[in-house]
Amino acid sequence: MSCTFSSTADSLQTRVHTLLDDAAEDDEWQAKSLKVIFGTVGNFESEDRRFGIVEPTAKDRQVYNQLNNVAAYFAVMKGWPTAAGLVQHYLDGSGKPVEVEPQQMMNDIPAFRKDVDGTMENDVRKRGDGPFTTEWSSTAPNPADGDRSMEWYYALNHFQYRLVGEKQGDEIKYHVEVQKRYDWGIPSEHRATVSGGGPGPMGMDLEQADIAHLHTSGMAQDFDVSGSSDEMTARS
């Protein structure tokens, strides 16, 4: 069973005033703190790790509450239900897979659309007739492309995609598939801590290793994100 987030913003709204009494929408905090917390294309690789193998600590509970505040901040202050929903799903701890819509992602993320078009031009169009499946390729939103790309940057950062379909003459029928393992960094990656809190939600002091430890202690759980678009048609 997969999950969607249509009601995430509404559910978070009920507690946002309590969570964000001391919060402010601060561009400097967003630029510095969130970038470290949510990573970049180059630092999102993580190792396999087991779930729920240690007892939660006081630090785990603190990090859980702070990350919960991030979800509320995304949903209410930023109006980002997808980014908020993915954080909340991690904290809910079910580990159930989540479905996303590649067609909507291509509409929202110009960099993704450009990469899909590039795969079509440089790979699919050069193939002979018949069924095809391209290799999985990595792509990522460019936050400079606007608010929708910025949300997907904080929702998934980089993710993988491929094209699957059939080519017959000048007609190509295909769909786009995406996949992502929603997990966090670990101590061996030596990621930096956001120190001092600053003006962000509740003065957060977080790093990816601490967020990843919520999975290790069973307070949150990694999960798979995937999706497949409707069939589309392209012509040579």
C-alpha cells in the first residue's frame, strides 16, 4: 500500500501555532540550515542500516520534535504539502512506500523535464523499433528555478528516473518512472552540524546523522518513493 499527502497540511495546521510560536520565515536560516539538514546532490548517499535496533534516547526525542516542527514549517509557513508530507511520513514510522506523480514533477521541475527530454533525444530516438527501457539516471531540482522546484528540492533532493515504452517508426509511446529511497545521512559520512539554532523553527540544531538515528532507534523509518506517469506520445 502506498501513501499520499492530500490532508497533510490540514492535519499540521491544527498544531502549527504551538509548534511555531517562536518561528519566523527567515531566508538566512533557510539558506544555511535547511541546506545542511536536507543535503545536496553530492551528499545524499547513505549506507544500509537496520531499523529499531537500539532504544530511543533523549537526543532522539529532541530531534524527533524538531523535525516535526520542520514538517509544520513546510506545510504552513511555506505552503509545501509534499515536502511536509514526506518528512511527516518518515516520522510516522510505518515504512510504507509512497507514490508520487512524475507528470506533475516534470511540470514543477524544469531540470527534470530537461533531463527527460535529453534522454529522449540522446538515447530513445537513436534506438531501433521495438520495446525499450532506458537505464536509471539521476536528476535533481534546481532551487533557482522557483518555488515549485524549491519544494521538490527539500522533498526529495536528487532522485532517479527512466523511460519505458515502444518505438515504431516515427512514433514513440512511453511513460516515465521515478524512484528514490527516502533516508538520511549517517555518522560515517561526517556531515556538519547546524550549530546555534538561529531564527528557524524552534531554534533547530540538527544534522543528518541525528535524523538518521531516528530510524536506528525505531522512532522513524526509511521508505521507498516511486511513481509512473501516464502514457505519452512523442514523434520524430
